[in-house]
Amino acid sequence: MRLMLVHPSALMYSEIFLRLEPLGLERVAAAARDAGHQVRVVDLQVLPRKLLERELRAFRPEVLGVSLNYLANVPEAIDLARAAKASVPGCFVFFGGHSISFLGEHVLAQADGAVDAVVRGEGEPAVEPLLEAVRDGAAHSVPGVVTREGRGPAPRMLDGIDAPRPARDLMRRRNRYFIGELDPCASIEFTRGCPWDCSFCSAWTFYGRSYRRAAPEAAAEEMASIREPNVFIVDDVAFIKPEHGNAIAAELERRRIRKRYYLETRADVLLRNEEVFARWTRLGLRYMFLGMEALDAEGLDMFRKRVSPDDNFRALERARKLGINVAINLIVDPDWDEERFRLVREFALSVPEIVHLTVMTPYPGTEIWHTEARKLTTRDYRLFDIQHAVVPTRLPLKDFYRELVRTQAVINRKHLGLSTAFGALGVLGRNLARGQTNFARMLWKFGRVYNADRQFRDHARHVEFELPVPEHREAPGRKELFIHAVDRPSTRTR
């Protein structure tokens, strides 16, 4: 069959700081192609909508799949589905991805016939049986698939993540993928899942708290096939198991692979496995995203991070000694007042690390979606992008955004102001010499993208599609939140 896979446009945050290749979509494309289907991929993060319209007319897909890892893309995805149905009558349209897995029936009803199915859970094991079932008109019988006719059996989970290898050759304009100054930047996956259970996160509920690791040889072979000089390791928490991180490092050393790396991890993992991170700095690890989330014990307890403020600050010290540039994430509580924002600005200016701010957002699939006592002030999907407030703010909403943008602007100037201009210009010059403009665009777009008036006006837009009303209760059972129910030993940590 002719299958077209589409990634929606970039969100607000991705307009500046990063634009990552759609690794999950590439793996689904590979699974379909390995099964003998014709596959095309259109990534609207880097390609214009008009190109998609031309591709629809030329390729005439029998099936079109849209990746929905982010709630904010739901309205755009429904619009894409309508356009596909109008351009190619009879085309079967399905949605898949992390966020949509928690809202399958609801979005199907909202789409009003424009979407034929939603794939819950991992896409690689679902795409081949789904395409076979589409021929027979039996999509509702496929594991993990939801249609208006009903829901199939529970989603299947890959026994291992070594295959299929991402179909990177199907992507166009790969030079548009970057993260910070790592421009261009590819992505790779060493592990999948997370054994922690933070209250604001849906990674552990999606994977049923499972945790799987790629074979070191397979990981190194894939790394050797990547042409980009920079690579983002997309694991939710990198190097939880030191023996696994060391084994991959040994394979890269044996193959003499040298790149620059960016990864995400936790403070306690870095403190516990410092020797692994030290080894990876020798391989090219330069940047690390550390989800501190809060500066005080009360905030950490609220988010159930299971680390202390001392752990976080000791981890920063270790990273500095290793020569790793750290980007810290702090979650902005809508209950913050001017004094709290001021204290965060003081902290951000007192440390050498980059500080990112994300707004606390109850997402379907997280515990706080059920337990957050404050009622949502909006159910507009487009505002669920961790840059808008969707629950009541202590400050008037416009003042909240002014404080938020003011704080972000102070942080931005710290890293891109006069004191660091020469360093930034050096990076900029090297990237421009290679024809890479993503970092340059990032430097100059901040004021246009992060704008308090713009963010406030976003709340006044016409709303066609809304999230369902959340079910408020004390604490749902853990397995009630799971997309994948993990009972087999083969899917546990190996």
C-alpha cells in the first residue's frame, strides 16, 4: 500500500531552542517499508504545507498517518486529516503518538469522520497489522487501535528496540534539525521508558513503567550510520544502568566514532554513575539537560522527583567538573507571584548554567491531570504547550506572562548578551561556514516568539477543538493510567 506519514508543525518552544528529527515516525516508516509498503514522510517542522498538498496529489496515499506526540498539534492534525480526505477521497487516515494515546475516542469523535483510527501505544508493532486490516475493513480488530466501530485488544510492545532502524533516508532537509548550537543534529535512542513516576510526567504511564535497552552493538552500528556531527540521545533518562552506558561507549571507542552529544538525565543518576558520564565526555558529550524542576524540597516533593535540592546542586557541581554544559529546567507554578519570579531570576543569574522555564501543565496520562484541584481555565489544545498557563494564576494572567517573559529574557541575555557575544559569534561563524543557519535564527527570534502580549492574546482565539473535562479524584490506580500493561519478563529491565 501507499502510506504517507506526516509530522505537524513546530510548536512555540521549537521555534527557537530546538527542532528534532521525528525519530518515532522514522521508525514507523521503516517498519512499514520492511513489510513491503511504499512510504513517504513529510515533516512540517521543516517543510511547507504547500509541499504536503502537492505530495498528496502526486503520491495519492491509500493510508495517511499523523504523528501526535504533542497535544497542541491536535487541531492542526484534524485539519490535515480533512485536507487529506478532500484531496484523496477514500484515503484511510489514522493518528498515532504519545499524547493521542490517552485521548483516542475523544479525538475520533471530534474529528467527525475525518479520522478513521487512532493507534494507542507504540507504533512500530501496530503499523503492519493496521495496514493489512485496512484492506479488509477490519482496523478495529488490531491491537492498540481505536475506531468508531470499537477498540482492538491491548497495544503490543516491542520486545526489543534494536529494530527497525529509523528510515532516515526518507527525510528531507535534515540540515534543519538542531538543538542549541549543535547544528545540524541527529537523534538516537539507547533506551526506552522510565522507571520513575513523577506526577507531572506521562512517560512512565505510557510505557507501564517498563525500561528497555538497545544492544550495544546495534546502538553503535546505528551511530556509525549517522552522517551528522552532532547527536541528541533522546532517552528519558540517560545511563540509568552504568554497565549499559559503558558497553555502548566501548563499542563507539572500538569503531573510533567521534561526535558531539547532548542528553537528558537526572541528578541522582549523574551522582551515582559519574564515571560513565566522564567516559562519555571523552567521546564528545558536551551538553546535558537536567530536569531539576524545583529549587526547594517542597516543590520536588510535589512533583515526586525523589531527589533533594542538595542532590541537584551537587549534580551541577559534578557536571561543571566534567566540563559538561548543563541546561536546567524549572517548572513555573502558576501560583508564583512577582517575588517568586524575582528569586528565580536571581538564581538563574547566579549560576553558569542555562535555565529553561516550562509552565506547569496537567496533561492527560499524568497523575496531576486527575489530582490537580484547580480547575482548568481553558481546554484549548493549542495552549497545552508548556508555555501557556491553563490553570488559574495568582497574578492577573497578563501580569503572569509579563513576569514569565521578563524572566526568560533575563536568562536569554545572560547567555547571548555582550559578555558572551564573542563566544556566540564564534559558534555562529562556524555554523554559518558550514551553511547551517538554525543557531543564527535562534539568536534573533527570541523577542518575536516570547512575547507577553502574544501569549495573552492566544487565550482569546476562536476554539474549535477542546480537551475533555478531566476526571478529578484523589489518586487513580497506577495501572489505570498505563497504556502498555507490562507483565511479561521480556519487557522488563534486561
